[in-house]
Amino acid sequence: MENRAPYPWQLQNWTLLQHYRESSRLPHALLFNGPGDCGKQHFARRFAEALLCSDPLAAAELPGSACGRCHSCQLLAAGNHPDLVLLAPQEQKKSIQVDAVRDFIREATLTPQISSRRVCLIMPADLMTSEAANSLLKTLEEPATNNHMILVSEYAWHLPPTIRSRCQVINFPLPAEARSLQWLRQLRPQQQWQELLNGAAGAPLRALAFSDTDMMQRRQQTFAGFSDLINGSRPPLEVVANWHEEYSGMLLEWLYEWTLDLLRGALTGAGNMRDHLARRELGGLISALDSVKLIALIEQLTALRRGIAERNLNCQMQLEALAVDYKGLTDGS
């Protein structure tokens, strides 16, 4: 296993969970929640490996971490440990369906075979359909002995309250900008990280991924259309046609970030907008924006992301409707 340590900004959560573990108070169900690309899934895998290790390190810089040498660690490195159960969207699917959860439950409730416990991961848990999430309730209410379940989520509010209430929630906020920049600069000192980190909404792992792709260029092209919608310089359908051509998995994420930033500016002033590009290009229009309409757009985007995952909505039609609403922010419609 390579890089068994969590990221530097996650050490406080590691210490907390290790305290629970040492005092025999580790909850049977954990919900790791936080923004995308902050390292939650990496942390979940590292913590699962530590729980399954038969000889966790005691005096190391990271107490309780997996040793990397025992039989369990060797099986984990080979990807075939029988006591690690994983659930994720199946290939080509955008959501986790109820049948997959039922199969997962059968595995999650078995007795540990090699380790002293069984660890079950659902990543990302917020991609479970409502029916799939509800099918998990009984397992959370009546956990098998020595079995631990870890749900990893970017949008915990997509999960039913009955699921959230049965888990110990561990929040994973984005690291402070200074810490992210320090970590990124240690990796690649010559890279200009400030702009990349801003373009990645403060997420260091996303900034790292952007540095190896043309995603920043795509983001700027997408923002150009977004800006044209807000200031009314281009028709909505024309803008969406370009978005469709440049579509990436980040499109809805970007629209959400920019809309939230416009709302932040409308409520507290343009100087408090976090995105440098949005503040520079649209800060002068803040006073003309309707905060009620911005909130409605944020709700639409949230519903659209969920709907595309669960019901395979026609994204093109939904984007066209959104674009018309964006244009209506300043034209009085």
C-alpha cells in the first residue's frame, strides 16, 4: 500500500477517530462529509486499512495507522481483503441502485474472516437513490457485531435524515488557503498555484488535477458564457450550445459555485466574493441582482444534480431552462 497517511489537513480527524478507537467508543456507523476533492475518500481508505491491520503502528508519527507488513495489509495492497466491502456506482451508472445496496448489505453483515472486524465503505453515499438509502436503514439500526460502516458524502443533505441520524458525522472542511498552497508548492515548487487553487474553489486535490489538464481553460470558456448570460449580451440557447460542446463533469459544479458567489456578493457586497474571476467580471452588477432569484437558482442546480444522477434527466433541456432564468436575473423577467 502506498501513501497510507491521510493528508496533512486531516490529522485532527485522524486523532479524533483514533481516540474513539483506543477508548473502545468507535461508532459502528460513520458519515464523512465535506466538499469535493478535499480527500475524504482517501482518508476513508486509510482509516479502513488501519482498522483491518493486525499490527497497527503505535509509536509512529501517525499512531494507529496500518503497518503495511502484516497479512491483512498484504491482502489490502493486493486488493482482495475479504473483510473490506466497497460500494460505489457501477460502471456507466451515475447512481447507486437498490439492488447494489442489497448485495452490499449481504456482504456487510457477514462475520469477519481474517481481521477482528469488517469494514464497509459506501463512496459516494449521496449517490444512493432514495430507495437504495432506505434499504440500508435496518443494517444501520441493527449492526453486525465487530462490523463498521463508513459513508462518504459530498452532499449529506441528499441522504435521508433517518440515515444521517444513525451515523456519527465527521466533517471534512477544505483546508485554509495558506495550508493548501504550502502543500501544493511542496509537490511542485515551479507551478503557479494561486490561480489554480482559486479556479478549483479552494480544493487542493482538484487544483492538482487541473494542473495536468486543460480544465482551467474550459472553466474560463464556461464562465465567459455564464457572464454573457448575466449581463445579457448573448441569447441563452447560444450559450448553452457552447456549454454542451464543452461539457465536462465539472459544469454543474462551476455553475453552483458562481451562483453561490453571486449570492454572497448580493448579500454582503462584491468585495466578499471568493472567486477572483467572478468578482472581477461580475462584481459591478451585484447591486442589480435579485437574491431571491439567486437562491431559487441554487435550489434548481441542487435538484438538477440529484435528478441527473437518479432519473437520467435530459441535461440539455435542463441547462436551457437554467440559462433563461440566469438571463432573468438582470432583465426584470
